[in-house]
Amino acid sequence: QGKFTLLRDSRTDGSFLVHHFLSFYLRAGCKVCFVALLQSFSHYNIVAQKLGVSLVAAKERGQLVFLEGLKSCLDLLFGKEEQPGQPSPLQFLRGSSCELRALFDFVRVSLTPAQGDSWKGPVLLVDDLGVLLSLGAAPVAVLDFIHYCRVSVCCQLQGNVVVLVHSHEDSEDEENELVVNSLCHHSDLILWAEGLATGFCKDVHGQIKIIKRLSLRQAAQQDLVQIYQYKIQDRNVTFFARGLSPAVL
Amino acid sequence: LVFTEEDKYGLYSNLLFKYFLAEGIVCGHDLFVASAKEHPDNILKELPAPLLDDTHGKELSDEAAAKSEDFQDSMKIAWRYQNLPKMEASPTTYTKFGHYYDVSKKMSPELCQSVKWHSFYLHEELSFEPKMKAWNMNSGYARLLQSIQRIISQEGFDGSDAQKKQRNVLRIGIQSLGSVLWGDDVCCSETPEDPHSLTKFLYVLRGLLRKSLSACIITVPAHLIQNKAIMERVTNLSDMVVGLESFIGSERETNPLYKDYHGLVHVHQIPRLNSLICDVSDTKDLAFRLKRKLFTIERLHLPPDLSDTVSRASKQDLAGSAKLLSSGCGAVAIGKKHLDF
């Protein structure tokens, strides 16, 4: 409860982690607000079905609030004039302000428990944060947005926040690196998916570093780091200790 | 969204662009061609002609038969390799996926006219409408997006017209996006005036593609873009990213290792849609060559390392290119390390 998890990938695609957390929290009975900026709803729906969860059903019973960034952006730019009471969450695309206030309001309203709600704990899931930078939001605005979300969701509502970002060592995208480094310092748990140092391999798709930031909550504690390797299949992902891939044994 | 990084002189990426459009015509898809460089009418006049099934299929299978006869002799020195499956550089069986084209012939005008096509030539378009001022985007890009959106909704590619029984696919081709001709200075300076125009454009385009039955290829003179951060963001926003590196004018042109090829194909990213996994091929080393009639992309085959001079001069180069070639949707060799044998 009240934890901030950072999903990070370097030179590989860490989106399988997003799919995992989405189906995990839905199955656990949590109310999920999913800010999906990069892919369409049907993409997540099809993968979630393979993992045993129906996003359509979750939406219908009010368990899932899905913000489809691509669609929202089109509505904003090509649609009719918006109603005064309902500003678009991606308001910042228009006009000169680069604040993400409207997006935060959307998240807050979606996760505030309503009358008669019996869901366990709210969860905010974001895929992926770097898109906001590509769309013109300033890094400070993005960090403010995350900060407000953390205060609202983790502290006030005792919920969890899971965010996906991309980064890599030789990246020249300084704004992105700034955001990622700052988020790393404030995360309770970091799941870092990387490609293998030795290059592409058919049987081992990459390695994942799991960093439990115990030092965040208690001064004297040290962070716990575990490293596994993984292989992604059609319906699940298998994890194994380094060097012990089934293909090798 | 297929994002193609152009080779230095744009020769080969132009070819790939035309192939995409030609395939659209042969499949009966509608086309939308946008350019700031050449008038779309001219582009369409230069598409390669499709090959008739019988002749080409026969040619390929003849070639394959001849090759396989040579390899029947057992190997004496490298006998360990005998048990490995033979590497086939190009598909020997004539697969039914897609069509083949003859680059030396132009597509007949009747075939071109058989599909409905729309064009967008930047310099013929009217200046932007006031509504778009609030978009905060380069006006050329904004006009293009408006045009695409209008075609999609008017022609019913987004399923909005329930009356239409036959649904068709729209193939969109955008040439040389990001170049100076579009009014964007991202190719001229490291700190462009509006660094977010290109990425915003791609995001909106992605939205349009996702909500309609369309596919798009974009070619970009990536070698001119100095701000690498923008390239990284652009890669993230595209489904598939392919880079073409031609050997013209570089030291690789005279390198005997590459004598059979005209350039390399770098696959930086492949689409991972509607699934946890993506379709990863066995090999990442691809090269292309332009023969008189055919443009082929094959597995990179290095000739045997026979002489001393060859190995000394190019080992460093090979290590560099091996690092590039090993990257894909999976992983890349980090730093300058490479595996030594």
C-alpha cells in the first residue's frame, strides 16, 4: 500500500511489465486508473485477454478508468469545441501552458472513491511517461505531475503508483534522463529491464534488475538488488536465475 | 507506422518508398502520397512495374536449384559445419506473401489509375487555417494532418460510414519528413525553434493510424538531424524503424568485404502489437543490393577471411558494424566490447 513502483527499460521493450501489473491489480480487485499514452485500448485488451483478464468488463463495472491518450489527443485537436465542465486531460497540447494540471485532475477524480465503491486500494498506472516530454511538456511539469499523483494516490488514498519510463546509458535526451533519475530517487521499487550485455539471444530476451529501495524509508537500510533473466512468450513471461535458461541446461 | 531513416543521397529510401506505394496499387488499396520535394503525380509515375508470377518464380527456383547442387560435396576442413542447415540468402521458394517488382520498368498508367489516390504537395496547399494556430505545431505538419484526417473520415477508413460494405486499406506515404522543405529546421540546427513539432506530428499521426484501417511509411533524412534526443523520441513513437545505410561515398564502397552489396539495412525496432512478444527473425545482419531488375534485401554474407591485409584493415570496422548489427528489439552490445574468438 502506498508504494511507488518505477518500471524502467534500457534498449529493450519493458511493456510486458505494464501488462503484468495491469492484469495483476485488476485480478486483485483494485480500482485502476490507466493513463495509456502510447498504444490503443484494443492492444492492451488483446494482451490482457491472453493473461486472463477482460478490460472491457473491468471498464463496464467501473473498476478500470482508461485514458486512451491517442484517442484523447485526436478528440482535442479534431473534435468539436469541448464542454466547459469537462476539460480534456491532455489540455496542455493546446495553448501555451505546459502544465499537466488537467491530467492530474483527471487522475484524482478517477481514483477518489465514490459512494458504494468496494474496490481495494486505488492504483495509477502510466505507460509511458516519456511521451509527455515528446508532446511538449517541460520536465519540471512532468515531475510536478508525478509528485502530485504520489501525494494524492500514495499518501492520501493509500494506493499504489506504477510508471513506465525508457532510458539508456548513452542517451542524449537530457530531459528524459533528468526525469528518470529523479524518479529513481523517489521510488520504493524499481524494476529495470535491460537487454543482455552480450547481444541478442533467441532464448533469453533480457535481464531484469529488481531493486527494493529500503533505504528510502529507513535511514540505515541498504537497497536490495536481485537480478534475473527472462524470456517472453505468447501468454506469459518466464524468469530464471542468470545462466540457467532452459535452453542452456 | 514504419519509420525509415534515409540513406545519404536518398536513392534507396526512395526506392523503398515506391515499393510500398506500388504494393498498395497491386493490392487495390487506396493511396495517399505527401511530399514537399517532388510533386506526388511525378512520384506515382515512377513506380516499379509488378512482375508476372510465372516468370519470376521460375527464375528464382532455377537459381536455387543451381546453388544447391554445389553444396552437395562434403566438406573436408570445416566438417563441423556440415550439419548446420544451409544458409539461404534469399527466399528460394516463391512465397505468396506480397509481390515482386521489376525496377527497370515503370508501372503502367492503367494500373496506377485503378485505385483511388490522394495527394498532398505542400507547396500547392493553402496556408493554414486559423483553428490550427492553437495546435502549437509547424504549419506544414498541421496541414498534412488535417488533410489525412479529412480523407480518413470522408472515405470512411475509420469505420464511420456504416453504409459502406467493402472496407479498404489506406496506404500513406510521406516523403522526406523533417527536411527543410517542410518548414522545420530540425535538420539544420541542434536546437531547433520548435523541437516538439516532429514528435507531436508523429503522435497525432499514430492516433489517426490506430483508429483507421491505414498503414504509413515515412522517410526522414535522419543523418541530417543533429539533435539525437529527437531521434530517440521519434523511435519510441514509431512501430517499426528501419535505417538504410548506403555505401556510396563511404570507405565501405571499396571494402572487399562488401563488394556484393550496395548498403546495409539496420532494423532498429520492430512492432510489438497486440501481443507480449514480437516476431524476431534469426538474424539481424541484413544488407541490400540493387541489381538491374531487382532490389533485394538479404542476410549479410561475409566472404571468407583469406588475406592478412583484409583482416587487419577491417577488423575494427567489422567490430563496429557487428555492434550495430546485433542491435534489434532485444539487446545491443554495450560499449566497445565485442566478442573475440
